[in-house]
Amino acid sequence: MTSYEKIYDRFLQKITDYKMLDLSDTEIRQECVKWLSSAIAKFRRCKNDLSQRDNELETFTIDLLDIEIEILATLMVSEWLSPQLNSVLYTSQFFGGKEEKFFAQANQLDKLMTLKGNNDVEAKKLMRDYGYQNKLWNREET
């Protein structure tokens, strides 16, 4: 059996998010569950059946390989980045009261897009290599 905690730990090693310091362990866990659920949906060609899990106990009822944990954690990073990338802060221009502050976020948005793109490529490479190693490239998608 593989606990969600093992995947969360791998995911948290890959990010730096100081806003998470303000969250309780329960709130962090709730966010991680959402990111993991999305990551599972995107890891379509897994040798192990990722639907074999107990969300109450936060564990898979199977033993996941290290590479499967790595792929899920990498996919979780993309899920963590997506809301930041889609934030209204980057799609709107803001003007503040008397100071008329203008926040041109183009540079930061570009860096976030590059970061997410690089992470997505890394996840795809991991899944591709995993698929070849496990001869999953010709398996029908379910």
C-alpha cells in the first residue's frame, strides 16, 4: 500500500510556496488531495490501477513504484501552477486609488508559463519513458 502522504512529500520537495506556511495541515492536505486527483486523471497509462485507492484512509490499496510516485508528484506541480497562471492578477491590469499603481505582470506571467511548460514536458518525458519500460505504448486507453 502506498499512502498519499508519500506522494505529497515528493510533491512538496519540488515546490517552494511560502503562502502554504499560513495554512493548517488540514488545509494543505485538502489542497494536495485536489492536486493529486487531477494528477491521477492525467496519468492515463499506468501499469498499476490508480483507481484502487481509499480516499478516506488516503492510501492506494496497491504498492506504487517510485517512478509512478515521481510522475504523480510532477503532475501535481503542474496542477499547483495552473491556478497561479490563470489568476486574474495576470490577466487584468490594476489601477490603485490616488497613486494609480499599474502592475505590469507580463514578465512574471511569462516566467510562470515557461515554468509550467517545462514541468509539463518533464511529466510527459517521465510518462513516455515509463510507458516504454513497461511496454505500455501499444495498450488501449481505457
